[in-house]
Amino acid sequence: MFITFEGPEGAGKSTVLAMVAERLRARGHAVLSTREPGAGDVGKAIREILLHGGDIHPHAELFLFLADRAQHVERIVRPFLSQAHSENRIVLCDRHADSTVVYQGHARGMDIEELRRLNWLATAGLVPDRTYLLDLPVEVGLGRLKDPDRLDREPIEFHRRVREGFRAEADRERERWRVLDATQSPEHLVEEILADLGPHGASLARE
Ligand code: TMP
């Protein structure tokens, strides 16, 4: 099962993801907690360029996110999911393809349908079974950041387009997405997620 967490800056995705991972492990699942960009050695190197490099052309930025994704999906996510007892395996991923559609598409203005095709290429068609949108007002999220990176420093209008973009994407594919109010406590969000997943992730079991 492949579950992704998306949202604007400062939504608390990583905290919630770590807590959900712990609870699912306690239930006996094999859980891989991971993220984009930044998993594995290649991912870490790409993340460093993306978040702390200097001036990066938007197309170069796009291809770096896609390179990170292709490597992550093929070298880390798929191998994990295809090991023995695959029905018991859960990948929790902090950001994935939807972030490209939203940040490079809705917020930067690149062609969204083109981005969906490029994502398809990068993931070889892997689509999350469930995506949680941790939604919150941009001022609240940005106010939570301690050490802003290259993308955090974009103007507030950029971050507003990010928030609206995520909400539009969630609305477009309602079966896959669940929208959560990320102004609530992490503990509350974790309970909502576990309730949505059902006793053994039953609500998402592949047929
Ligand atoms: P993070 O700090 O939440 O891990 O995300 C890294 C930054 O990269 C965040 O500002 C969102 C941005 N991003 C994109 O612009 N496009 C993408 O495809 C991904 C995965 C992240």
C-alpha cells in the first residue's frame, strides 16, 4: 500500500507521518517512512541542490524533482512493496507527484497536463492508494517555519497558489484524497488517518 502526505509549507506532514508509522508498526505492518525529495544517497544529493542551491531555472528544478522521484520509486519504493508479504507492507511518503503538479504547475505556472505526463514517466505509473492533504492557511504554515529554504522564501502569493492548487487537486480526485484540517493537533490528525485506514488498512486493500 502506498500512502502519500501532501500540503503547503509548515503543515506538519513529517511529524504526523512519523506518528502514523509508529502506530502502524505497532499493529504489525512493515512500514517504510520516506520522502521526496531526499530519500537515499542520490535523493539526498538532489535535495541539497533543490533546497539550498542558488539560482535554479524552473525547468532544471522540475527535472531535478522528477529525477529524484524516478530514482526513489524504482530503487526504494517498488522494491520495498514487492518483497514477501506485500499485503502487509505500507509506504508512507512525505510529498510525491502531486507536489510537482501543484508547485511547478499551479504555483509556477507550467502546463499541468504536461506535468501529469512527466510524472507518469517518472513513476512508471505508480499512483498512491491514498493521499492525505494537510490543509491550513498559508500564514499559519509559514509562521511555523524555523529555517526557511529556497522554496519557503517564495512570495506569499506563490504559497497561496500552492494551497489552492492542492485543494483543487483533492477535489479533482476525491476517491484518492482525504483533506484534513492541519490546524488541529498532530494527535488528532493521526486518529483521523488511522480511522480512515481502518483496522488493517482495509479501506485501501487492493482488489
Ligand atoms: P519538504 O521540505 O516538505 O520536504 O519539501 C521540499 C520543498 O520542495 C517544498 O517546498 C515543496 C517542494 N517541492 C516541489 O516544488 N516539487 C516537488 O515535486 C516536490 C516533491 C517538492
